[in-house]
Amino acid sequence: MNFFRKAIAALIPLNILLFVHTAIAQTYYRAGDFTITLTENNPKTGRTYRGCDSLRNCIVLYYGTSWRNGNRRGITWENGSYFYVVSWQDDDRASPMYLTVFQGEKQLLRKPLQPLRSSE
């Protein structure tokens, strides 16, 4: 019986380590009336964008494309004729990240992203 307790006790840290290793980090933001969740690159769904309005109507977009243009960087998600872009200045930590939404070439929305501590 003592052997089994030791074996189980030895496996618990391994399970915790495996869970932490496979967890995909999420970052939460507010952009005006929207709550935005960005998920790191996941092997199954790529970079994920989840945006919800104040009525909790949400959209989830997968396979965001990373890009760089000089010192501007970002990720773009496509949804039909709509494009959701999260962008930032690579060398300027004081400059906020922005959410910009386009329909075709027409800009519909541009809001700075404000970090949230958790999913609100």
C-alpha cells in the first residue's frame, strides 16, 4: 500500500507539469464596448480571436495570420469580407495595441486595446 501512495505522489507533479505545458495562454483586452480574447498559436486552431459585444454576442475566428511591416506587427483574421486586425509598434511599449476592423478596404472600427486581468 505504501508503494502505491509513493507512486501516485510521484505522478501528481508530472500531471501538473504536463497540464501546464499543454495549456494555451489567453490574453484578455477591452476595446471600447468589446471584450477581446487572444489565444496563442494552437496547433489545432492557430491564433484565435474571440470578440464579444456588451450583449455577449461573440465571434470566434481561427488561424490568424502574423505579419510585419517595418516596426509594425500584427495578426489578421478573415471572416468573409471582414478583416479583424490586432496591431502594435514593435519598438514602442508606450504605444497601445489596436483592434481595427475592415469591411473590404473600408475601416469600420479602430480602438486601442486595454489589458484586462481576467475574462470579465
